[in-house]
Amino acid sequence: MAAVSAALVKELRERTGLGMMECKKALVAANGDIEVAIEELRKSSGMKAAKKAGRTAAEGTIVMRVADDASYGVLVEVNSETDFASRDEGFVAFANKVADIVFTTKETNMETLLAGEIGQAREALVQKIGENISPRRAVLVEGGLIGGYLHGNGQIAVLTQLENGSAELAKDVSMHVAAVAPRVVKGDDMPADVLAKEEEIIRAQPDMAGKPAEIVDKMIVGRMKKFLAENSLVEQPFVKNPEIKVGQLVKDAGASVTSFVRLEVGEGIEVEEVDFAAEVAAQLKG
């Protein structure tokens, strides 16, 4: 069997646009004959889908569905590589199809969903659009009264769960969450590790240096209180009327906030530029 060099893999990758390991595998199977490898790759019906599978999908949309009786709601994020693709009619239809299935079945595990008709529809769409299309995550919120808000073309979406209240109130609170992005419903919900990290940051601030311990402790208490107020939904001034806090708004309506979920397209996805030479060396080492 002919040796498969990094240069040969690079050439095949440039000529086909396929992933490095797929190119290496094809060359190994073709005993290093690049033309035979290309011919065999072209015979593969899944070639285009495989070609795109490694590219980062960081654009897209979020689709929201809420039951008519407000008993549950779902959010589904579907990603694409470019904003242009996310506006394609086929992409929009696919995103809505995924949301409809999640809404009907209440299934949120993407591996399970992609094993069925969603996976087949995705492959067909990838072949048509020529980009990686990735149903990324689905969230189900049920119980109490559910309302939501969808911002723009589905770039940000929020579901809010209330005890009592109305769908309109839940929508208003969701709109606030979309705009302000609180971390928790109330201060008591803030994770202990977040509090510890914030206290560590406060203690390291320049104006703490040289002060007596009791003064530092008092300053920390005050600043932690401010931190919690700024990041707790019920303590934030309501965006539509800053004269009243969200907690008071909800209380005046005879309701309380149980939970909220806020999704933003592409959050947490890192788009990296890969050094090709380093990638080849790492992947083909040995």
C-alpha cells in the first residue's frame, strides 16, 4: 500500500472540499491513488452532507411553540453556517418541522430526534443548501402557566413559567428577560460557585486594599447585594416601566415567577480558525 502523505491529503481536501480524515480514509482505501479516491468519493450519495459536517454552524434561528392552554411550551434552536442560509425557505420550513415534532412529542434529545425523520430531512436540506444544518438543542417547559417572547427573526427566545397570572403577563416578563438577560429568578437561586467567584473578584478590587477586615466585609456585603439585585429577575426594573420592579409587577397581578429559559442563537459556539498545517500534523501523526 502506498504511503499517504500529508501533502496528498491536503491536495485531495483542496480538490473535494471534504474533511481531512475522510480524505485520508479514501486515500488509504485507494492505495494512495488520488484519482481513484476522488472517483469513489463521488459515488458516495452522502458526500455533500459529509463534506459539510465538520464546519461550524453558528447562525440560525430559534422556533417557539406554546400550547393553546399555556400548559407547556418548547424552544428549538436550529443552526446554519451563514445568516444567508438561515433565511432560506427550506431552512425555515425545516426549523418549523423540528419545532412541530418536539412540540407534539415533547422529545428534546437531539440524538433521538435525528435518528428519525428529522435526520433524513436534515440530510436532504444539507444537500440542497450546501451548508451544515444542525438542530442544536430543544427545551421543554411545562407546568403552571407558560408564556413566551420571540425577538427579531428568532435570534433570542424566552419562555417564562408563572404560578397564576396570564399569558400576556408571561409574555411581558419574557420580553424583559430577552432584553436584560437576568441570571436567576431571585437571589437565592444564584449558584454558590458564582457567588464565590464574585466575592473573590470584589476582594481583589483596588479600593479594598489596606482597609480593616470589618470594613472590607461590609463593603463585600453591599456589593454582593448589588450584584444579586442586578442579576435577579424579580429585582430588576421592568423594561417597559422602570418605575416598578419585575417582582412587584408580577405580584400585583397575583402571580409569581417559577422559572424562565432564555436561548440566544449561537451562544456558546466558538468559531475557530484552524492552522491547517498543524491540523494535518496532529491528525496524521504516526
